[in-house]
Amino acid sequence: MPVADSVTVRNTVAYAIEQAESAAREGQQQVSLHLVAVASTRAVDPDAQTELGQAKDLLDRIEVWLDEDLGADPPSNLDIELGVIGADRYLFSPGDYADAILAYADEHSIERVVLDPEFNPGGTTPMLRPLEVELVRGDIEVETAPVERPARSTALARAATLPKYLAIFGASYLFYLLLSSYKPLDFLTGAITATIVTALLAPIAFSRQPSLTRIPRQVARFAMYVPYLLKEIAIANLEIAYVVLHPSLPIDPKMVELEAAIWGDGAVTTLANSITLTPGTLTVSVSERAFDIHSLTGSAREDLFDGGLERAVRFVFYGREAAAIPSPRERGQGDDDGTVEGDISDPEVADDD
Amino acid sequence: MTPLEWGIVALALVGAFFAGVASIGIVRLPDVYTRAHAASKSDTLGAVLGIAAAALAIQTDLATIKAVFLLTFMFLTNPTAAHAIARAAQDQGIEPWTAGDEEGKS
């Protein structure tokens, strides 16, 4: 069972232990239960220390739960192992997670994977269903633990919390006052308006808890990103102007596919929009991390696969360390002949994920 | 003319130039995808430079702030619209034009 911190991890662990225990009591053969935390960054990265620390914390807690659940008299043919997997590579997509889990299962001849219904190591993006689909590839039984979940809000509306209320109230009040004429009445009407906006939007405005440390940092990094983006836009616009005004119209349009090393709704949206804004490239469709991009000229494609924008977006959302991930070209994408235009021109294929 | 006025004129002219490039691009480029390029980007830059010129020219605090918001929203919404158009085209199964196709066929 892969474990990650979630509201239901406790119950899922209990379920897995119960299953393993009853299997061990029924039969004579050895039953082993492996509880593994899946690390998404490589152990050599600066971020990984925090992540590994959290994983160790979780495993420590699980060990306590094991003692509670198994009681004083555990069956002798049941052995339980705790571990961390995936610390030797980057895991981004559900597919990557599935690969890591399947490889581990293969190695230890595990027959069955129990999933926590709230298993979501990727952060904001829902993970479970694609992960299940990917796991089915392997020759292994996959089961989502039938545990009670706390009432779960839909993907759009989430429980509003005080930090969310404060963040939205502050932002909308500020916005109102900026556009007002700074009379005393404006402060009153602004407060009323901001209250209404907050009541309406607080449940849907954030996908994660706003944090006083993360958001200012992201905003600051975004402020550093904007001049870079403007510069790229200006340069690339001149190129496009040259191409469009050139008598022989020297264009070489092509569809290319980019598998971006980013994760999360905000980052993907920002990258897609930035790609579109940078002339010469136009995001046509996005599914998960795969971008279909229409490029107008060869040099625009070069820039795209050099990964400057992708790196910058990673810097904005995940910080400096993440910017060091290799560019798309170094990851083996974007051969000079424009890669995979063949199967992209067929929308049936391109949209199939 | 003051330097500020020169700046306003320069911004407006460059903006008009890129808006013109966008229009010419829409006429000259061969298919829906390449035209979306011209319509989304050169046009964004043209409009944004125009608004920036206006912001400098008006020079009252409030209107300038509003103009800056306008700039921001242009940058956010224009690529989204272009993406929607290109995606719709892809869903319709329109093949992108490539340099190998007949010249002049559109």
C-alpha cells in the first residue's frame, strides 16, 4: 500500500492491516504487508530533505498505529515492512507513480495494491483515478480501501477557511479602494462589497490553503517573471513581424508535442498562456502535462524546447531548486524535424488520454 | 514636445505597427492556426502598447490604474481566446498547414 498523508490514511492503514492479519490467520503461508511512502523528488535535491522528513514522520506514525492495531499477539507469519520508494527519480504524473509502485511490487512479488481513497501526493491535482488506471497495466490486483471518508466537497467548492476569507476579503477590498476616489463613503461601500464578494467566492477561489509564506514568495517570484516574459514577448513579436512582412512569407508551421515537467493547475495554465503569448507558439490543447503546440517558425520551436519559459514557470511556482530540472531538449524531446506531427494532426488521437 | 509626449507618440506608433502586422498576418497567413498566431500575439502587443500610451497620456491616478488593470487582463484573456479558437479547430479535425503544402492554398 502506498501511503501519503491524507485524512483517510489512518483508516486505510487499519484496513490493510486487518486484511493482512486475517489472511495470515487463515492460512499457513507467509503474508507480508508493505507500507511505502512515495517520494516525488530525487533524494539529491534540496527540497527532498523536507519531503523525506515528512515521509519519515508519516512512517513513524504508522509504526505506532501498527502496534495499536495488531495488539499484543500478532500472527507469526505476518511481516510488515515500511519504506520509501521513488527517491531516485522525479515523479510527476500518475503514470510515473504507477511505474514506481509497480516496479516495487514486482521486486517484492506483491499481488495486491491497496489504495487510500484520498491518496494524493501530487498536490492539488486529483490523482487517484488516473493512478488506478495506470496500475491496472501491471499484473496486479488494485483495490481502493472501503473506508469512511469525511464529507467531501466537490472539486470546485471547497470548505472555506478563515485564511481564505481573509485573503479574498483583503484582495477585493484593496481592488475596490484602488479604483475608488478615497472618500470616506468609499471605505464603507468597499467593505460591504468585499464582504459580498468574499461570501460568494471564498469556497471556490483557492485550491490550496493560502499560506502567508508561500503566496508572498510566489507573488515575488511572479513579479520577477513578468519582465522576463515581457522581454520574450517583445523579441518574439519582432521576429513574427519580420516573418509576416517578409515578401516570401518564410513560415514553417508545425504541430509539436511538449511533455512539460510541471504539475498543478496554476502552473500548467501559466505555462500554456505564456507559450501562447510568446509569438511563434500557440498552445492548442493540454491534457495533464502534455501540451500540443502549434509553432509558426523553426526558431520558435527551438526556443520552446530550450525550455526557458518552462524553467521560469517552475521557478515561479516551485522555487529556485525546481528551475534546475533539465530542459525539454535535454529530456529527449523536440527533435529538429518537429517530432510527432503525424499523430497530432488527428484530433482523435491527440485528445485521447 | 516633452520627452513624455515623445514617449506617448512612440508607444502609440509601435502599437499601431504591431496592430498592423496582426492585420496583415491574418490576411497573409495560410490557415486557421497560423492566423490565430497573428491575431493573438501581435494584436495583444499592439493593443497593450496602445493602452500604455493612453495611460501615460491621461495621467490621472485613477485612469492609469485602470489602464494597468486593462493591460493585465488583455495579457490574461487574449491567449486564452486564441487557445480556445485553436482547440476548436483541432476538435474539428482541421489539419495544420505545413510548408510542404501547395503554396497559395489556404
